[in-house]
Amino acid sequence: MPRRVNLPAADDLFRPTDPAADPASRERRVRAVPTAQDVDDDIRRRPSGRVRHDEKITIYVTADELLDLEHARLELRRHHGLAVDRGRLVREAVALVLADLDQHGHDSMLVQRLFEA
């Protein structure tokens, strides 16, 4: 029988210990999951978020693409207070591209970029 260790979530690790101590720290609080105000209602397709994923795919990227992905992840954390891992970032990007494809079809960004390739 496998044993799973329950670890604290990112919200627990990055929560302010004394909210009254520094009001500026409350603005820069790191969030692993976006709040309701962060959610864009125009997007119908939503990524799975922080759940156990039973399916897996493997993709190969160049060193530059991996650095760009890591840079985007750090940028989200530094400037937007969103602590996300690379998998979450990729799932969000895939959801956005597929929603655009559903909405715009032949005029979607995905179709246009694939025609250019």
C-alpha cells in the first residue's frame, strides 16, 4: 500500500504571518491559485488546475524554449504574485489556445501559426 505524504500548499507556505505588520506585503502575496477576480469570464475552456492528473504526455523543447518557460514562470511570480509550476503554466497556455481555436476556428492564432510553420 503506497503511502502519500501530505505537504502544505503554496498558499500555506507563502501566507503572511502577521497581516497587520506590513500592508504592502499583503499586495505582493504569492498565490498558487487565482482568486475569483483573476478569472476571465470570456474563456469557456478552463485548465484542470491543482488536481491529481492521471494522464501524462511528454514534450521535447529546445533549451531556449525551456528558458523562456522558466522566465515566464518567474515573471508571473515576481510581477503578478502567482506561484505556478511549469506544468500549470503549460496547461493554462494550452487551455487558452484551445479556447481561441474553439471561438475563432480558421482565424485562430493556432491555425495561423501552424500555417506559417
